[in-house]
Amino acid sequence: MSIITVITAIQDFLSGTRRTYYRKVGKQTLKFYKLASRISVNEHQRRLLMIAAVSVDEVFAALLGLDNKRNAEAFKGRHSYRKLQRKELLVTVRYYLSALLIMCSTFKELLLAKVEITENDFMAGWRSAFEYSPADMQIFDEILAATFRSKGINGLVEVLGRQMVNTLYQEKQPLSEMETASLRAMILDDMAAIKRYVEK
């Protein structure tokens, strides 16, 4: 490694953006990785949980303006709170994870065949890896799953968008059409990544 590379790496680490990313998103992602590795009964389950963890990491880092691995250009007019409440941020992270899991239920049989465990065991592993509380499960069952059954992905994105606006951003107006389309695309991209792995 050259001295230039070392200096660049140190500057990157010390930069405000990278420190903020680690504090707001990255630290929790690392915890998810460790939990996923610990609770998984096989490599396929571990990989699926890792894909979900990477997805939520990239999406929230982009929405908060901390990196550009995802296209969150539609949200550039919003300003995230400088000091996010950790508990509220994690509730919103689990809103996204729950929405992603609900979308993956459209190919549930393929997914369960891949991980070779029962639906109950898969759900228990998901809850453990992402530290769901009883309140998170209530949101999953009574709000997100119910909305998906009645209104499909558009309803799911609407509920998720409302939660994100309430917890992440200073501006409280509902998502615009462009923001809604962008959020829908992120969920569909993440669902597609899981489905590609399942179909390998």
C-alpha cells in the first residue's frame, strides 16, 4: 500500500461524512452482520440476512445523504435531522426491512426451499438478526402486512414513506411522485437481489 493510499484512507476515515455514516448507519449494520452470522443455521440463511442488511445500509445511507451507492436524487430537496433519535431511526430501519420481507413473501416457497428451514424458523431468525421488538412485530402484522394485502406495493410505499418523513427529515410534506417512485425502486431492487440469490 502506497503512502498516498494510506493518507487517503486516513482522510476518508476522519472525514465528517464517514464518521457520521458510521455513527448513524454503519455501526448498526455491523451489529446486524454479527447477529446474522450467529443465529443462522446454514450459509443460505446467513447470506439472505446479509443481503437484507446490506440493502438497508445502502438505502438509509443514501436517504441521509451519507453516500451514493443508491440513487436518492429525488430526496435531495429534503434535509435530514442533524441529530437523529437512535430508537426512532431503528424503528424506521425495521419498517424498511419489514416492507422488504413482505415483498419477498411473493416468492416465499422458493425462499424457504433455498434456506431449508420452516417459515416459523425463518421468521424467528429474521426477528433475531434485526432485533425486532414486540412493537416492531405489531407494526409488521397490523400496519405493513395489512396495507400490502389491501393496497399492494403502492400502499406499502406510502406507509413506509410517511414513517421516513416523520423520523428522518425536517420537511414534513408527503413524498412527491418522484420520491415515491424512487423509494419503490429501492424496495424492488432489494427484493430482486434476494430473489436472484434464491434462484441460483
